[in-house]
Amino acid sequence: MFPRNTLDLNRAVRAAANGRLTLAVRGGGTGTNGQSLTPGIVVDVSRHMDRILHFDAQSQNVTVEPGVILARLNAFLRPHGLFFPPTVSTATRATIGGMIATDASGKGSRIYGKTSDYIEQLDVVLSDGSDLTVRKLTATELEAQMAKDDLGGALYREVHRAVTEHADEITRVFPKMNRGLTGYNLQNVHSEDGSFDMTRLLAGSEGTLALTGKIVLRLKKIPQHRRLLVARYASFDGALRDVQELLSAQPSAVEVLDDRVLAVAKQDVTWTALERVLGSGSNFPVLGLSFVEFVGDDLDTLHEHISSASEILDQYSNHLIDYKAILDDEIISQLWTLREKSVGLLGRPQGNKQGVAFVEDTAVPPESLPEYVQEFRDILDGHGLTYGMFGHADVGCLHVRPFLDMLQSEDQSLIRAISDAVAQLTKRHGGLLWGEHGRGFRGEFSPLFFGEKLFLELCKIKEAFDPKDIFNRGKLAPVGEYAVDRIDTVPFKGTYDAQIAAPLREEYALSVTCNGNGACFNREPEMAMCPSYKATKDRRQSPKGRATLIRSWLRLRSLPQENTERQNLPQLSYELKDALDSCLSCKACATQCPIKVDIPSMRSRFLS
């Protein structure tokens, strides 16, 4: 369903209130852990609930609907010298509602924090269809709220009980690092001054507690200057080991890329910017790259920080090849674009294998990162896998994409083996299996990180908010008879793709290799990408939507005549043709998609 306003959300919740229907909210569709995948009803807020409702330059607040895209919000704010700081690589299609659902952070979180740090107020719809406005309350306001004889009052009483009764356990269990134990964040709800902020609990709850209708955000001033120091290394381990030393130079971010990411990046058009800056040759193979960024309003201070970082690299560096300070804003933007594309680039097929996201946002204390990465490599190497690694090294967050052939049951079974091993590894290093992209289908690992006592409290909170389990059933915490989904029991796309006849799979290979990264949901006016999607906001008319329809059509064509599913083939054929008829054959998808999903070519084959 495509709600147009909060009243539509109220209506949807009332229709589902008896528990026979379930609702899962979807924003930008960029989640990598299945947060909004559901057998129930998808509530897509991106098509209509994408308005900026109010802006107050004096208070530096903005009120938005959950479907507002991050890049579009910051484009609106830029003329006022303000921005919404959490910087995710999917900014051109990630929605504010989705960022709240996972408590997203991204680049620069060391100084800017995460999404929940900027929520002034949330207007949400509760499981009985009623409305509740949530904001930070004083101790007096909290008492008044808990005294109310309605669902909102009951929820405040329950959450207050949980965080006060288990305050010592929360302090003991929650990791002491930048990436917190999200979904549900019990740590930051109750402050020492007696204030109480339920937005901290809702941020990161992945739509399992309530539906968000309106959001008030705090903003920050855009730094006047930024500088980038790019360092090349003869080993990825060397890049990681330099991070702790570089932090003393006060960078806003330190991002690292390994040789696998660099190898696929060379196939991208933005690579020329990197070669233009550093030169293409070096005395050693480049096996690691660091981007060290500095931002601020005072140029002299920035230059001091860059000088300090340079001295560190000159004196203490491990396996450093060379480095260069970048002063040009345009070149800096191009280099960060290359880093932002890393997620999609690792989805490019290598033979029958693609980079698969399932252990791709782990986080550990930054000082443990080099040793942790080596042990992570040992796990993947033990299975004979190739993989790419990159991430926010300054806060210990690592993105990893092992290359698997998900058409093969042997590779599918590795999802369980590797997930179990990496979960234990992160726990041993005092970290988390999910560092910034939410839990999604990894909810079964919650007791390992929260502990049985606090996990029971999560279940009680979920039941208080949503006793019929209508909100995103199967995620984060169970209610009654309903269990949390297990990571290897949910459907894999590869299982369905394997049913496509081999000749058809080869003929339409580009549709099968689409990894759903959502780059084609880009609505930036100055960036080339699918014009039919930009005009309609109908995802069936995006490259991703068309590729999904094609692979579904191929699968039905491949089923035996007697299979009852095959009777849907004529209808799906017409639906696919309708989606392809609006394609302008502009070829933007063939050049801008990280996977190069060329819809016009497949459209020609289909029409033929």
C-alpha cells in the first residue's frame, strides 16, 4: 500500500489490529538485512509521504515525512547553510524514516553521531490505531505521561520499568563504542538528570513498535571547509594499524578500502579521478587505501590537523606507499563518490559469484580492528572464499562482502556457518554483528549480544507496544506464538533463480545479477538515472523493478506445464510488458548502475 498521510497509516493499523494482517514499512528499499521483507503488507512511504512540511532556520529544525530522501533534504537545507549530518553511502535514495528505523550513521559518525542524536520529535501510530507524540520529557513531564490511562501511558510505564529495574545490567551489557546496541536501545532512554527520551528506543526498532508519520529533526551548520588526505598502502593490515595513530590528528572520518574493492573500482568511471590525483603507478601493489577527512570552519586549524596526520604517516606508518593531501572540493567529492559506490561495486559478478551482504556491517572497538580483521579473514579463507572489505575504520565498523554463488545449495549453507562464526568473533572482541545497518533477519542473534535477561525485556517491550505482533512480524523480538525469523530459513533469491532454465538465465543474465542495491531509485535531478522511475516513483518502472519482473517471468516460463504457478504466466507477461513499455532506452542503467543492469537490451529480447 502507498499511504498519502498519517491518516492512511491510522486506517491501515486499525484494519490490521486483530492480528490477521501484518504491516512492514518500507522507505528507500536500500536495507541489506531484509528489514522490510515480509509475507504481509508492505507500507511503502516513499511514493507519497516524501514532503518537507516545515523549516525553522532560527531553531535549526525541520519537519519531514518518513519518505523524504536524505540527499533531497540536504539539497533543500544547503542554501541555508545547514545539513542533516548522518552520511550514508545510499544518500540518493535512503529515506529519513528508514534511517530512523536502523538508527543509521555512516561516514563521520565519530564526530556527528547517528540518526537518533538528531530526533527532536516523532509522531507515531500505535498498534491500536491511536497517535502518540514522542519527544524528550523532563522528570515532571514523564510522571504526567505515565499517569495517563491509555496505550501511550502504559508504554511509558513499561519502558520506564525496564530501564530502571535493569539499569546495572544495561550498563554492563551495552558495548562502550560508537556503534551502539540498537533495536531496542535501552541505554539512552533514561538520563541521569531524570529526563526520558522514548525516541531513543524507537530509533533502530525497524518498524516493529509503531509506524512513524512525522519527524522533527535537529540540524547542524555545514562546515565551511573540508580537506582529504589519501594514503596508499602495500597491505590492508597496514592501513588498519595506522588508524589509531591518525585519530590523534582529529579527523572527522577515516575510511579504508582493500585490494578487492580497489580492483572492482577500477572498472568504474570515477576511477579516473583517483588516478588523476595519485597517479596510476607505484613501486608496490596497492593493497589498501585510506581516506582521512578533516572538516571545520577554521582553515588554520584544519592545516594543523593535516600536518599532524602527515607527521604520523611519515614517522609511524605501516607499509605506507605514499599519501597526498587533497584541497579541491570537487575532487574530494569525486573520491567520496567512489567510496560510496563500494557497496554496489562488490555486487558485480565474478563468474557465477557475487558479493553477498549478511555479515557486512560488523563493528568492534577501533583499537581491536586489525586483530579482528585478521581473524575474520581466517574464517573466510577457511571456506576458500574471495571477499571485499571496506568501512569506517575510525569507529571500528567493517563492511564485508563474501563472494558466493547463491544458486548453489553449498554456498547457501555458508550463510549459517559464517554468520555463526562471525557472531561469536564479534562478541569475543566486545563488538556487534550489526554495526549500523540494523538487525533485520539477524534477530536470532539478539540473545547472544543482549544477554537472556535483557532480551526478555525486549520481548516484554515489544508485546506492550504490539500485542498482536502486527508490526514487521518475525523481526527483532518475538511475541506469543510468533518466533523471530532465522537467517537461513527465509527464502533466498538464489533458490528461485535456480529454477530458471539455464538458456534463459544466460540470455537474461543481467536481470539475475541485479543485487537490489537500489542505485536506480536515485531521484537526484542532476544525476543520470532512470527517468521513468523519477517521473512516476513507481518501482515497477525502475531498473530494479523491471529486472525483478523479468526474473519472475523467466522462472514461470521455466516451470513444468503442470505446475499451478505457471498459470500466472500470461498475467505476469502483460505486467512485464507494461513496465517495459515506459522504458525510454536511455541506457542510464547500463552506465550508472554498479552492476550494469542493462534494461533496454533485455527489453529488446523480451519484445522480440
